[in-house]
Amino acid sequence: MGSVSTNSSGISSSENFKGAALMVLSQAMFVFNDAFMKLASVDLSLFQTIFLRGLFTTFFLGVLAWRADALFRPLSKPDRKVLSLRVVGEVGATLCYLTALFNMPIANSTAILQALPLAVTLGAALFLGETVGWRRYSAIAVGFIGVMIIVRPGAEGFNAYSFWALAAVVFIVLRDLVTKKVSDEVPSIYVALLTSIALTFTAGVLLPTTGWQPVEIKSIGYLTGAGCLLMVGYLSVIAAMRTGEISFVSPFRYTILIWAILLGFFVFGDLPDKWTIIGSLILVATGGYTFYREHKLNKRLASEQLHHDTVYLGDWPEKTTELEQAEELTNR
């Protein structure tokens, strides 16, 4: 009887691939959400758009949570602690990153934020005990080089506010690592709802600093679309972190830049230059290599499991044949 191969963290390859797909989906949703927010920000202030979008997102998530009977959940003490830490991470990341973004070039703040996959992978290895080999570290590092080629930040623009962007990375790492600790009894929709409420409250507190502008129907349409996309993004990224191994799933955050390039070309007519294309190809190759390594690792684990079965079922000649075939695949 066959078994699903798992890695040292007890997560199967199918779970890792599902987590990676969810991560790619979440990054796409976040980019399209940003596009709607950019269109809405022409007439509205930044915190006003965040606040209004948060109202829509919270409403949609609340309805879904209510229909799923997940609106009011009795939480255990460990879950309350974990979710509180996650809210702190989300709010802290928002405040720190926006502070950096408003006081330094966007290319520079974006470049700093792209250290996140490596930081999350390191955090997973240090605090969650995930096994991360040098090949995965190398793949993430190469992917970061691709990011740097795309954004090409110069020395000018890296100032004291760079530390705010670094602080945002720390808060996001906290958020993602504690997400892994949320028990299976807590629905992802409930976690997403708490996140949306926290961000909306944050924007509401900051709203007086930017003032209130008249809201047109067009802006409402943009913000409604942004709210729907952000809702899907929340649910996808939470499910990704809870489904796959963090060190495997995290590098697929880099795909957010690829989605941004595609959106810029087809919606805003921005043509990427050769360096952007080169950097994007590096990111695609990095993701492909990560999939390849995971597939090869799980073939090896399947071979070892088959060998273990053969030791105890040595009278079955077909087991020996299957072992030889598995070893041949592993050595390819």
C-alpha cells in the first residue's frame, strides 16, 4: 500500500505545492489590489483609501465568516496569544513600511522588503525547527539577486528611514511565523477577519493626519474591487503559510514582482526594460529550481520508505524491483 512522502517537517510534497500555488495567488491578488488603490488614490488620501477599503474588506470577510459559522469562535488561550501576536505583526508592519515608503524612494523600500523570504526561512529554521539545506538558502539568495536587478536601488535614497523598512520585515516575519502556530480549529477566514479589522482600525487612527476628501462613485468602485481582491489575498496567504513548509513557500513571494510587471504592461502600458526581464527570468528559474529540489527530495524519501518496507517484507520479490526503480529515479 503506497504512502504519501513527507519531509523532515512532516509536510507532504502535495501540501508544499498547494502552499506555493496559494502564495502565488495571494501575491497576484495583492498586486491587483494595489492597482485599484493607486487608481483610487488620485482623488483620495492614502489613509482614507486604506480605511474605506478596510471597511469593504471587513464587511465581506464578516459575511463569509458568518455564513461559515466562524464569526464568533471560542479561542483557547494559546490561540488568543498567537492571534494577538499576529495582529501586532500586521499592524507593526503596516506602520513601519508606510513610514519608510513615505520618506524614501519606493524602489529602495521595495528592495529592502524583498529580503522577507530569506528572513522568514531563517526564522522558520531558528524558531520552528524546519530543516533548510544549503541549496534552498542558495536558491533564495539567487532570487534576491534577481529582485535587486529588477529594482536596481542606488546608494542614494538609503537613509535613516531604511531602518523602518527593516523593522517592517521583522514584523512580517513575526506575523508569518505565528500564523504557522495557529491551531487547525481556528478557520483561516477568522484569522483574515481579525487582520482586516486591525488594519482598518490602524488606518482610522491615522486618517486625521491626511484629512477627508469627497468620495465619488468611481472611487467607491475601485475600493470595492480592492476590498474583494485583498480578501482573497488574505485568505490565500494565510492558507499558504498554514499548508506548506515555510522555507518552501516563502520564496514564491518573489512572484509579486512578476505580477507587477504583467499588470504594468497590460493595464498601464509600461514596457519593462532588459534588466527587468533578466531579473524576472532569474526569479522564474529560482522558483522552478525550488520545485525541482522538492520533487527530488520526496523521491528520495519515497525510496527510503520503500527500502524500509523491503527490510520487513523481504520475501516479496516485487518489492525489490520497486526499490531498484525508485533508486534509479532518485539518481537521475
